[in-house]
Amino acid sequence: MGRRPTRAADSQGEPKLSPDPRNIAIPLRASRRAKAEVTFDNQSLLGLLFGEFDANLVQVENRLSVMIHARGDKVVIEGLEDNVARARETLQTMYDRLAKGQDLDAGAVESLIAMSNEPTLEGIISGEKQSPPIMIRTRKKTIVPRSAAQIEYMRSLARDDIIFALGPAGTGKTYIAVAQAVSQLISGSVQRLILSRPAVEAGEKLGFLPGTEKEKVDPYLRPLYDALNDCMPPEQVQRRIDSGEIEIAPIAFMRGRTLADAFVILDEAQNTTREQMKMFLTRFGQNSRMVVCGDPRQVDIPGGDRMSGLADAVGRLEGVDGFGTIRFTAADVVRHPIVGRIVEAYEGPTE
């Protein structure tokens, strides 16, 4: 075991937390200081709960401005009353997830900290609020929502025919859609899984690409392969691709087809033209579901003066029966916490 990260001390010798600009969003409704103690029954889970070098505890401390002391199977939390309550709830939820066999990484901890300010959220996820639990089961893992927006997204995936998922990178738009598609393919509720995206370079010209047609377009589709391999064993992914159950292709290959009994995902949809988007949406067939993912702020369509097909479609179809629209923000980023801060910095005003 290594040493736990240390904190600086102020002039009075009191521990001082690392500055975190995101702490300003934490409501301080009470100024009273408090202390709480949490006891965990299964000591074999404590290593995973605390994290390597107590990294998970430090993350909770820094985000909620509390002090946490681990003493055997007990954890003592000190700080402002509301923040102590949130920290206690966060640690208990972290422990409960580990007890259920679910993963716990830095992104999950960050999401649970954010959810601690919405007391009904975890109950909705676990099914404790008199409704079925919200989760997606695949061959390799069980995916649970990490934010309020992801809860609404998962509900929309189960309810709506065509879903627009809008927002920055790292919010789980494509990953959750692929997981839902894999789940439905495994259960037999759809017969095919079709993943597509426009073959547009992100701000750079790659020039001529050698190789076969497949080898030319595969680099653009690699994120979709990665999501598939995270939800299914790679050999099963390849077998289903070979059999035609899973198809990964650029949007140009969708023209002239009717996609029935299929779960269809269009990724990076902000880089479609209006003509491409109309063509894609009108491929919709019987017993199908479509998910259109993209970030309207990251348009890389050549020319610069062409309207994104994604923005145009949302403007025309939002609110129409059968369509769902989910908007993610930087607060919903579930990658490393610093990714959310990067998104916020780039979306904020510039000097």
C-alpha cells in the first residue's frame, strides 16, 4: 500500500483541501459543522471502496469539502452538515454498488457525488421507488445510468421510435445506445444491429487512404467497434458481423434501403447534411428503433456554410409523436472528471 495523497495545511495547522472550482456549485444551506460515522459490514470490499492510495476518499473529500478518516471498517466524515450528509450518502451508494458486483471507477464516483444532490436518483436506478430498475444488461457488463440525463435517455431508448441524443463527448450518448442495441439483439427483439456515421474528418484532411473499401472507412468507424467490444466478447462481435447480424457502415451505404427489425444508430450526426439526414431517417422500417447521436457544437462539414442535418432534423421533428430528444451538458460527462471541466471551458465565453 502506498501513502495516501496529502493536503496542505493553513497557517493554523488545519487541513486544507485542494481548490476545486466545481465546489462552488455545491449548495451550502447549513453553516453548522457536523460529524457522521459509517460502518461497512464486508471488509473485503473496503480496498475497492477506498480506491488505490485512498483515491476515492480523496475525490469525495475534495468535491464535497469534507474530511474523511478511515478506521478499520468505520469511516468518520467531518464538515458542514449538508456536505457531510452528501458524503455519507455517496460512500454508502459506492459500497452498495460494489456489493452488487458493479464497477467503481473515478467517473462513477464523480457521478455518484453529483447524484447525491438528487435524493431520488439512486432509488430510481435500483428500483426502490416502486418502479423497475433502470439498467441495460449485455454479455459483458450491466450498464446503469450515471446522471439524471442518462436516466431519461435510457427511458427514451425503451419508449420512443427515434431518439435524438445531443451533447458533448463523454456523456455516454453512443455507448449507451450501443449497449441498448446489443441487449435487444441478444434478447431477439431485433434481428439486426446497424451502426453508421458520416465519413468526415474532424478538422483535418487525411488525403488518399489506401486499401479496400472496408479498410478506407474503418478508421472512421473505430469508436463504434470499441463500444461493441466493450459490450460483447470480440469473437461474438466478429461472428455476428460475418453473419450480417451486425453491420457497421458509413451513412452513404444506407441509401435505397429499408431497415426493418433493426436497431439503427447514427453517430457523429452533426456532420451529416440535411439531404443525408432526410435519407437516413426515411430508412426507418417496421419493428425498428433509431438513435441519432451528435454534438451540434462540433460540426466538421466541409465548406462551413452548410447547415448540419442534425440541427435541421431536431428543429423539424422535436415534439413530434414517436420522437424523443435528450440533451446532455458538460455536467453529464462521465469520463475522467477533467473532461467535464474541459468541455465547460470551451463552451464558456471567450475573451
